[in-house]
Amino acid sequence: MEGGYQANASDAGNYACDQLCGTKFGIAASSYQTYTKKCPTPEIMKGLTEEFAIGFYQWYGEFWRIDEIEDQEVHELVFNNFMGLPVAAARSLQKALNRFGYALEEDGNIGSKTLAALNDAVRKNKPAVYNEILKEWVAYLNTTQEVFRPGLLNRVAQHFPPLPSGDDVAVVEAGGASYMMERGLRILKGALRGNWLDLLAVLAALVAIGLIFFSGVKLLSA
């Protein structure tokens, strides 16, 4: 979908290390720099191979935790939205999920709570959730720069049509025991990955457990 090399001077992602380097296979110069921790050049960007692109996208999915989305079709839609616009994509995803009652902070970060809510909602009514994410993303794209908007909208229309029978937002009931269990496991996994918010949540839980334990010991000894 992403195509070959382009070096549009209006595209902020085409710049890295104070130089217009371009994009190839959807890999922007700025993303190349983040991935490799090296400054690209126009020649390097033009010479990127498909093998390199595959490795980059595997890393990209892990970096943004998109690989933790269980359903393949939803995964592909979210991955597409994240290409070049990760914060906006995460925020639009959170807005869509909040219409199902998940009460997520719309902070533009696809963290453990967002992932747990998404997987839970999709298990309950995949078409409704998929179509709500799609609708919210199209609404965002209609606010983007006019020079890029037609291409982005065309890609969505070509590759991500709405799913049938997905109109009823109300059929997804947020929460439940399985959701809370997944949310806890996602937070634990996030803490192990080094996510500081998840790490703080785990530490707070451990402190609370410790206080309860020591309070119990004191009562028993008394």
C-alpha cells in the first residue's frame, strides 16, 4: 500500500537530522532514525529494501504494542492508522472505544488499558467496534492537510471497507470480570516492558497488598 520513494518537502516525516531525506515503503526518515538510531541520507532512504521494511514493521508493531491486538482485521486497521500518525491514531481509537463505555483517557497512547478495552470490545461485537474505529479515523483524516488527505482517505476506502452488521454501539457492554483480568495482565506485561505508568500501577498494587498483609499480622499479634 505504501509504495516507493517520495521526498515531499511538505511532509514533516521526510526530515531527519536537519535534512530532507524522504520516505520509502512508508518508512519516514524520522522513523528510520528512531529505528536504527542513525541519521539517514536521501541515498540511504532510496536504497531501502523490502527485507529491511519487513524488519522495520515487525519492530513498529511491537514498539507501539499493536501486536497485542488479538483480532487480525482490527490489528490491520489500527496498524494502517498508526502509519505516520501514531498519536492521532491512538486518540481516535480511544474516542471510538469510549463510545462503548470504557472511559479511557484520550491521551494518544495505546497503553495497557486501551489494549484491554479494545480486545474486550472486539470479542463482544467485532463489527460494531471495527466500524466505530473506522468512522472515527475517517473523521480525523478529514481534518488533515489537504495535500495528503485524498491519498489517506483513498487508502482507507480501498483496503478497509466497513464490516456488515456493525451499527449498534449499545450492544457492547464495557467491563466484566474477563476485562478486568485482561487489564491487570496487560498492565503487568507493560511493567515488564518498562512502561513507567504500568510500573507505577504494579508498585502501587504491591504496596497496597503489603499494607493489608502487615495490618493483618498486627491484628493477629494483638
